[in-house]
Amino acid sequence: MKPKYLILLSILLIISASMLRGQDAPAFGIKLSGYIKDDVFFDTRQTVAAREGHFLLWPSPEKEDSDGEDINARPALNMLAIQTMLKATIQGPDAFGAKTSGIVEADFFATTNETINLLRLRHAAVMLQWKTIEILAGQYWNPFFVPECFPATVSFNTGAPLQSFARNPQLRATYRAGDLKLLVAALSQRDYSTYGPAGANSAYLRNSAMPDMHLQVHYILKDADAGAELVVGAGAAYKTVVPRLESTVALTNQVYRVEEKVSGLSALVFGRLITRTLTFKLQARYGENISDVLAVSGFAVKEVIDPLRLEQSYTPLKSMTYWGEFHTNGKLQFGLFGGYLLNMGTKEAMGTENAVVYGLGTNIRSLYRLSPRIVYNSGKARLALELEYTSAAFGEGYDVFYVPEKTKEAANLRALAAVYYFF
């Protein structure tokens, strides 16, 4: 059976299972939901983005031609519906003394530009829930993407690179005690991977034989009479990657096994306040080698520690980001997102004369974004307009900590219109 027919058959089976449930049916079954979304967007210059410009990260730097004209100072327009998403929520009978559930979620965003429009797995997870403990196993949001506190932008980038954005295969345990929630997670990588000598690849983390470890604590306070809810939290993550397993000496063409690794410690704090009329969100993030969450980050070769075998030591790149958002609540919503990113360079000074750096956006010294929006909800439909102004300062040189110097700014204004239909 061809893959496209297999996918169609799977969707029909899910719909059929959902429709067969009646009043006399068991409490468990499958519920299908999701949304259709069509985006129309215009950029004032070329951008660094994924899926034909849909997932915007930042404007492209200046690129002069032989006449001194900026090649990237050219506008672009596109229309795409690839964010359209399907979700199956499964409720099953108890197991191991716990309530069981699961989710399978997919969209048409694909994983590369070449496969755009094809179905992509977003989430696939099994949940076991006891009175105070919940276990999640499968693919879900990276813990640095906090579902209780993330930007509600119209743009699919959801604030990236200021906001962490990644989904990871993981094992996660959540413990709840009153107003407190404690989360511990061990992650691998799949669609969102660390950047290294072979590009973005999950092999760097796999070869470390250690998962990406996360710890988070949330405090939730609700006041039903005032119609208010406060969520504050903090988290930390520690990750070790192995850039390569071997080195090759070009002069002798000899190959040697090497023992190399680079580790990084990251942290975030966040808060969200919901009132009857307004919602406020804030987040600050410190990151070391977090290119896998679409951040301006990476790692660099510090020095050659074995001249014979060309074994190297490494140092992570550091960055700091801050973002905040507020929006009105209700049928008609007005919102504003804003954020700032600072590239702080490598953790240790590099001893190599010619720097070798791997990562994402490592030539950006700083970046800021402002995004006002208007959203109108009517029944299951939504109309949304958003302006997204992003400015990045690109360096033409670097100091010994690989901090970009002699910066030149490039800015892009994106006008985005979106139509949603939820089901």
C-alpha cells in the first residue's frame, strides 16, 4: 500500500473510532481535534527561515554585489497552509494503578524544505497519571518550551530564537504537591539537533551516551473569585555532546580515535499572570550550546591538546535572552510581544589562531524583536494580523571569546495575516 493511502486510512480509522462512541460506550476512546491555518506573509528583505520562509528566525545580513548594492535588500511574499495540524487524544483504561492517556499529533510542515507538505510527527506520547505523579514517555515539547508560558504570536516561530522551540523524544516525570509542580526529564534529539562538524545531527548527543537532563519547578496560584491565575517557575538543563569520534592527520593520512566532548549548563525563569481582562508573560533564559532549541548558540574549538593525533578541546557559546508579552482576553484581542538576545561569546577564551565554531547564528552579536498583533475570534474561526519587526547586529570580526565585533544591523518587517478554523 502506498504511504499516502496508508496515512489516509489511518486518519479514517481514527475518525471512525471517534464516531462509534456512544452513551453506552466505555469512558475511553479517541478524540480528534486540530486546526486548519492559512498564512499570508510579506517580508521587506530576505530572511533566514525554514520551509520557504514560513518559520522566520532573523533577517539575512547585508550582502554587497560588485556595485556595492545589498543583494538581500529585496522583499518577498508567500502563502502557505502547512501549519495545519491534526491531533488524536486517546483515553484508555487504568494500568499499573494509574489513569492512562496518549496523544498523537501531526502537521504538514515536514522536516526539510524538500519534503514540505508531507505529514510530520509533532507529538506522540503515553501518559500514566497517579494521584501526585505523572509519567510521560514519547515525543513532546522540550522542557525549555513551557506550555504554561510561551508567546501567543500569530507567527509559527512562537518568538524563536528568543523563545526555545524544539520537540524531543523523552522520559518525563512530574510530581504535584498542592500549588507546587516538580518536573524531571531526560531527552534525546530527533528533528531538532545540535549543530556540529556534520551540521545539525543527533549523533553528537547519542555518542555522549548521556541524555539531555532537565529539572524544573512551577508554582501555581489561583484565585477563582478574582478570576486570576499566577504561574512562576525556574528550570535548569545540562547537556554533553561529542563533536567527533576520530581525527585525520592530512599529511600522513592517518586516522586516530579521539576522546572529545563539550558540556553546557542552561537555565530559565518565567512567569505568567492571567486576569479577567489581561494576560502578562515574562521569561529570561541563559544558554550554553543550545542551538538544538533554535537559539543563537553553539560551541567552538578551544585548542589542539594533542598535536600528533589532532585531538581538540572545546568551549560552549553563551547567550542571554529576555522576552515579555501582554494581550487582552476575549473575542477581540490586542497583543504585543517583545524580546532581546545577547550573544556573550565562548565560555573560555579560544587558543586557536583561526577560530573553528559550530552553531546557529554565531555571527549575530545581538537581536531584538517587536510584534504587535490583533486577533478576532468568532465561533471556531479566527482572523489574525501581526507585524513582526526583527533587527539583528551581524559582526565582521571576533575577539578571543568569539564575540562578534564591528557589527552592522539588518532589519526586516514581516506583515502576516492568518485565517484559522479549529475543530
